[in-house]
Amino acid sequence: MAPSTLQIKVNALKRLLKEEKLYKNEVTEQEQFVEQMKANKADEYEVKKQIEVLQESQRMVPEVTKKIADHKEALSQFLDAYKGDEDVTEAKALI
């Protein structure tokens, strides 16, 4: 059986929340790694490349956060108009 629209929206939001958490963890780990490389006087080129990786991760956090806000709004609007008989407690908890 194919997933319902409600299931798709809830799972998409859950995936984005997980993705945001992973990006935040990656930023923290990458910051520590860059600092460790600087402290160990690593090659400047390698440090520069790791800083670029860090900056890319930092740019992703606000993008994912915006997507989460958009998905929460869409899910909220969907729930307002929803007339089905599926359990909506998980969806409401995510909002």
C-alpha cells in the first residue's frame, strides 16, 4: 500500500529535522578538526580546504532550517483541512 499524503509530509519533516541535527553535529566536529589542524601546524592548503568544508556545512544549516519551517507550515495547513481518519498526533507533535 502506498503511503498517504499525511505519512509523506510527516516523514519528510522528520528527515529534515534529522538532517539539520546531522549538519549541526558536522559543523561542531569540523570546527574542532580545523582547530586541531591549526594547533598541529598542518599544511596551509589542507587547513584551507577543511575550512571550505566547514563553511559549506555552516551554509547548509540555515537552508535546512528554512526548509523545516516551510514543511511545518505546509503540514499545519494540511492538518487544518484534513478530514481523514489517520492518527495525526505525530504530525501535530512535529509542528
